[in-house]
Amino acid sequence: MTEPLEKRLEKAMAELQAAQEAVARTERELRQASFAVLSSDRAVRATVGPQGELSGIEFLENKYRDMSPQELAASVLEAANAARLKMNRHVMKAMAPFTEPSRNVPELKGFELDWERIFGPEVLRDDDEDTGRDDRATPAWRDALGEDGED
């Protein structure tokens, strides 16, 4: 036997209220989030804020003194992009519960988000931290630096 309409509406309203409260909590948490990542050469630490904006750069152990401008720029970009990607994945994980259909109210389907369109395709690739460090030699940008020299 199906549930009376009033009871189903009551459940849906309670679930909607709970979802609104959860979204508000998630938004508050995300506004406080930041991530810092070291470049692979450990010369630079970049920090990004809640919207992926660069909020800090640290040059570690004076390594920048022995780097060409191109190498330093590459280290900064690598660390900043990795930190931004980490933040994007954090947002995806935090928002995932809201994309799923309701267990109690089948009419509440959740919402679909095209994460690749929002953040770019790299956000959907395996996270190096979850799968272990990638053992490929050097990133392509480092190879290019080595081959091109210091132009």
C-alpha cells in the first residue's frame, strides 16, 4: 500500500530542510578551506583559497637562488596548479552528497553537476595521493626546460 500524500509531503519537506541545512554547513566549511602543495622539486609551496585563488607562495630553503627564471616559474605553476586541483577535488567531495537521489523520497533526485565542465578534465583523473606517487620520470614541462635550455 502506498503512503498517504500528506505523509510523503511531510517527509519531502523534512528532507528538503535537512538538505538546506547541510548545504549551508558545507558552504561555511568551504569558505574556510585552503590547500598548500609543494612543487616536485620541493623549492616552492603554493597555497590556494576557497575559490582556487592563489593566496600564498613560499620559496623554500633558498633553492630559488640556484634556479633559472624558467625553472622557478615552472615550480610555482606546478605547485599552484596542484593546490588548485586539490581544492577542486575537495569541493567535489563536499558537494557529492547533494548530487545523489534521496533514499527516503524518490521524487528528490539530487542534482547533476558536470565537474569536468566546471573544473576541467584533470579533476576527474585519479588523485596521485590516493593511488601513490606517479613513477613516470619528469613532468613534460620539466623535460621541455631541459631540452630548450635557458632561453
